[in-house]
Amino acid sequence: MKTLLQAKSFCKSLVIFISIVLLLVITNHEVFGKGKKRLLFHAGAGQRPSLDEIAEIFQQRHPDVRVDFSYKGSGYFLADMTISKEGDLYMPGEEFYLLQADKRGFVADYNPETDIAAYFVTVIITPKGNPKNIKSVADFAKSGTRVGLGDPKACAIGIWHETIFKKAGILENVRKNATMNAKTIPELGNACQLKAIDATIVWATTAMLYLKDIEIIPMEPKYRGLIRLPVAILKFCRYPKETKELKNFILSDEGKKIFHSHAYCIDPNKVDEDMKWLVEASKVAKDPSIPVTEETVGPFVKEVKRQRETKR
Amino acid sequence: MLYTGSEVKHVSGSKWFISILYAITVLFILYVCWLFLSNTGHTDIQSILQLVNRNWFWRSVKLSLVTSFITTIIAILIGIPAAYALSRFEIPGKTFIDIIFASVIVLPASSIGLCLIVAFQYEPVLKIQEALGFRIVHSLPSIVIAQLVHAIAFGIKAWRVAFDNVNPRFEQVARTLGSSRIRTFWKITLPQSKIGIIAGIILAWTRAMAEFGAVLLFSSTFRNRHISQFSDITRFLGLDRADILPISMLLEIECGNIEQGIAIAFVLLMITVLSVYTLNKIGGKGVLS
Amino acid sequence: MNYSKIKQSVWITSFSAFVVIVLIAIGFLIITNVLFLGLSDFLYYAGESRTWVSFVTTLWTTTIATVLSMFIGVPVGYTLSRYKLPCSKLMKTLIDLPVMVPPVATGVFLLGVFKSVPLVNITQFLGIRIDHALPGVIVAQFTVTVSFCIRLVMASFDTISPRFEAVARSLGADLPYTFFKVSLPLAKNGLIASLIIVWARAVAEWGSLMLFVGGIQGRTDVMPFAVYLDFISGKIGSALTMSMLCILIAIGSMYAVYRVGGKTRVW
């Protein structure tokens, strides 16, 4: 009797053990994509939705390639690359960081004339309902407004916050209002979505992530920033051919169209039109009675549809 | 009953087995030493001097100490009675409470930080804060709240072990001799479990000092804030425009000042060595595990 | 109901109130999060492949790290429980350090170790990469959990009287035989409980990965890291879902500990 019990419990533990091992072996092969060429793509955290979509299409066309992303605040990549000496492509949110990387000799292939994937546009965002009634850049200096600023050392938006508020002559007052220092751009968006801050300036593409929970206010053209989004091949690159193909795909018209659908600007002359669609999209996302079509939200159909499916 | 260090007297012939046991132990201790010592090569005196001369560094040290002390005091005030209740009374659903408290210990810091920020910005909670005229998220008190979660979970665990190790017999005897409950608690239970309670306090403080992830998500960073954001008291105490030490270290390293970041890591290491050594010295049994 | 009974109930209630305070605080955190996320969103994001890739990565790395930890933890824990080391307090301090040092500092130290002389040569010679790659996750989880594991194993051996071992020895069994046939089976429940706790702790490890490994999406982002990564790139729904899964794992494993624990308490 006793031996039978022992045998039973032994079998039980054996079955558990074997199933765990099997599970691990199977998942290992499926998930980690053994035997594929793996590209490591350093990109600013703000570019995530568009780049994820691009990588998905690229991987479908090149089944032997997998693109791994490392998303961070653009400013942190320099230290990271200095330590890790790894990475194939680099796409910070601001050319400034790329030039710094170039100075340190990390960049293998970058042509400032042609290697611009798209442009960021700056917009003002506030929590839903705009509690502090922010209408323009000047309103950021009103005392009692909680403003979120980016850290210029960490992320690209930080540089542009300084530039914009300096231009408006209110940098010191805005600094007094700043209750948050963000390390990445979406952190500002999160804070706005959670109503932790009353207003901030982010890229249009970041604002795009929170259509339901924020109000988007286009900026006056004199303060509006159009920021070049550069992409460069790093010297640590292991698969030059595939990396080059991915870069070309990003710079191609098809890639640019994907960027456009995520509220990047691809034609500097049409910024106003894009901004108009963005404001429309934020209205449509909040109001389920309006149908989501080309006529109502312009290029942003896919993204608005996706956000309709979930609460957040 | 615990049988620490109660050696089994060995006859000859098993020496090799004991040697293997010792060898593994020594190897592991060497690994730990090496883990810390090999890093001395990555920092130098010059960058340590530079770090010490920076204003924010001392403010950071002060902020870390002040917040962790406040955290520990709150943890003591809430945790010790709670631990006593869990140890002595038949509370309904005790198993459930045990499981919940224990799972806080193995909760990822990022999860805690996210939970905190969402909870305190949830609509009704936000309304209450608005009505009372303050905002917790991204403020200095938020550091204390973020540190409190892990600190109190570890504290309650340690204090509970401490109370469990006191034989309730003594309390019963004191009660039959006519001592009141409060008097018994102060004169019998607390002195008897003194070592365990102190060990728990040190443990909670060390945890509070080490907390990093929850603070990063819940409080964000303070170093670049404007001075007018801080109240007069914090300015007077010199706690303005500073981050707690682990976060300062992360910021330094992410910005590329690796030498200074490692210097801060050594400061943190020394603090931890001191408190853990004290813990082992006073020897609260079963507290650390 | 006489006077002393009322006094007793006041006494018990006043202490239990503090337990309730803590419970309410934890409940407040979890319930607001659940309400904020909502079930439909939870199901939507739980169905995304990203969540499961991250989950499987976690499962993988933590299982390996736990097994490694146990291989070190059982002998060291046994040694600490049964024998006295020279300057034992200092030695125990050293053993406790990796789990007590702020995890983010542990990550920095690990980064430094794999950049210093003997190891950097070994990894280069073997052509493998530790930092900023999957093995780094395992190394970090191992380093942090192993001291945790040693403490737990030591505690479970401490509850076993050496008498049993002494009897086995006096009947002629040698030490290895006694260890494998007497000590280990006696401590079985405690060891299984330790294993689960160590695994749960490894799942929760994030701080040391921050600088040592960095999060590469779909490759090294174990669940706690994925929570952070999704939060800083604006996918709060996905981050919250992952965070809920982490909480479920933590509660589930603690329940498992309670079930197998035997003499070992949940803590």
C-alpha cells in the first residue's frame, strides 16, 4: 500500500516536472524565434506605436528577420550604447542626440538631407474637459497651473519645451509651475490622462495615444515646432543588409504613410490640415455616435477604431 | 524550537561531504564579495570628491534619511499593533489576511508604483484631494507612501515572528496576578519581544531606504523642479530639489556619469551593510527569512 | 455580558483595527485599479500576444533562476543551519547583502562585475553576452533571490531537530546518506515552500534589471519590466493588465505556499 502511494506521488511529480520542461522547450522555440536574424532598434519611447506597426509589416516580408526594440528616453541611449556597444538602428526623437552619438563615433550611416522619416508636430494637451482652460502657450504661465515638463537631458521634448517657452518669454514662470519632470514623452501623456497635470506640450503622435482622455489644442504657428525625426545605422550593426532594408522601408512612401496615420507630419506644408484632423479624431473617439470613416477622422481611422475597442 | 548551529557530530568518513558544503558556502560568499569589490575599479577618488561637492548629493542623502525615518515611524505605529493582533487573536479570515500580506512582499515594485498612481488619481479620490486642497502624486509626501508599502509588509512579518516567539504563558500569568491588559502589553510582551521588534524596525527601515521602483513611478523626479514648488519647511531642512539616493543613482548612470553613479551605489551599499550587520548582531531569529 | 468581557472585546478590536487599516489600504489600491482598468479592457489586453510573450519570458527566466538558486541555497542553507562559520555574523551579513541592497544598485554592481577582468575575458572567449541580453535577466534574478533562498532554506532546516540525523548517524549511515534520506525528506515541505517563495520573488525582480539588462521589447522584458516599459511608452491599459497579472501571480503563489507549507508559515 505504502509503495503504491509512493509510486503515485512519484508519478505525479514526474508528470509535473516533464510538463514544465515540455512547456519551456515548446515556448522557447516559438517565442524567442531561434535562428532568426535579430536587429536591435534603439528608438525614443514616443515612437513606439508607429515603429511597432512598421516592424510587424517588415517581419512579414522578411520572415528570417526579427526586430527587437529598446524604447527609452532619447537622451539615455548615449550612456546605454557606451556601456552595451550594441544596436543596429538608432532613431532618437531629436537630431541633437543623433549628432552627439555621431560625435562619439557610434553612427555608421546617416545623411541629414535624406534620412528623415517624418516630422513631429508639437501640440498642447490638457486633461479631459480642460479644467484650467488652457488655450494658448501663454496660458502655461498662469500661476496655479500644473505643468509637466520634460527633462532636456533625458528626452527630446525637454529641449523643445525650453525652446518654445523661451521664445514666448515665459520660461521662468513655466518652470515655477512645473510639478513634474518626465524622463520620456509618454510619461507626460500618462500624467495628463490621469489628471496629475493640467497642461503640457507633447508630440501630436503622443497625443494620439490618449484621444479619449485628453483635449488636444493645436499651437499657434509661431511657437509650433516641426521636429525632424532622423534614423541612422549604427556602427555596431551586425546584419548590414537587413538593417539597410529596414531603414529604406522606414524612409519609403509606405513607411511614411504609416507614420502619417500615427499623426506624424510628412509634408511640412500640410501641418494645419493634420492638426485639424487630430482635433476631429479626439472628438470622434470620445463620441461613440459618430462613425469612424475617412470623412470624419481623415488619416487616423485605424488608430481611432482601435481606441474605440478599449476604455484605455 | 529552532536548531540553528546545532551540529551533528560526525564520525570519520564524511569529511568530503562537509568539505563540499563548506566549499559551496565559501564560493558563494566569495561571489558576493567579488560582486561588490570588483566595482571599486569603476569609480575613482576624483569622481567621489566631485560627487561630495555637489549640493544635490547632500540634499539627496538628507531626503533619503528623512523620508525613510518617517516611513519607518508610520510603519511602526500601524504595523506593531497589527502584528500583535495577527499573532494573538483569532481573527476571522486570518489565512486570507496572511496570504494577502505575504503577497505584498513578492509584488514587483513597478506594479506597486503603477497601482499607487492609478489609485490616487482615480476620479472620486481625486475629488477628495481637490476638496482638501492638496495633491499627493508627484509631491514629497508621495515618496513616503511609496516606501511604506514594502516597508510595512516586511515590518509586520518580522514583528509577528517576534510576538509569536513570546510565550503567551507569561502574559497569562501577569494577568492572573492582577495586571491590566495594557500594563501586561507594555511590561511583559514588549520587553520580551524587544529584540525581534528592533530587528523588524531595522528591516523596515532598510526596505524603505532601498525602495526605488514605486517611488520612480509614483513621485517622479524632483531635481529639476523650481525652488518655489517646495514649502518653506522643506527648504529650511534642505530637502528641496533632491531625489532619494537610488533614484539619483539611476539618473546619474542613465545620463552617462557612471563613476559617480557607482559612488552613490557604494554609499547605499555601506548603509545596507551597517543595517544588515546590526540585524545579524542582535540576532532576531527568523526575522530575515 | 459582564464588564471584563466588554473590556476584552475593546482590547481585541483596538488592535485588530490596525489590521483592518492595512487591509483597507491594500484593498483600496487593488480595487481602484480594477475599476480603472475594467474587465473588458483586461480581457482585451490579456489577449494580446505581447502580454503572453512577456509572461513566457518570465516563466522561463524565473524557473531557471530558481533552480540555480536552490542548487546553491540548499547546501549553503544547510551548512549555515548545522555548522558554525568563522566570524559567522559577518558571513551572514555578506550572504544577506544581495537581497537587502537596493535592487537598482545590485544591477549596477552586476554591470560592473561583467565588465571587470576575469569575467569579461571569459564571456568574450565563449562568445556569449550576459548584460543587455536574456542570460543577464537570469543572472540578476539569481543573484537577488539566492540570499533570499538561503535564508528560507536555513529557516526550514532550523525547524528540524538534529536528533533524527544523530540517530541515523549512530545507526551507521554516513553523512551524505543522512542528508539525502533523513534531512531533506524531513524538510521537504519547507523546501517546497521556499522554492515557491523564491520563484515568486524572482518574478517580482525588476530594479536590478533596469540598468543591468535594460528592456528590449519581446526579448528581455519580463513582466515587471514590461509594466514599466508600457507605462513609459504610454500604453497604460497594457501596463495595468500586466500589473494585475503580477498581483495574481503573487497571491496565487502565496496561496500555494500556504497549501504545501506544512510547518512553514506563509512567512
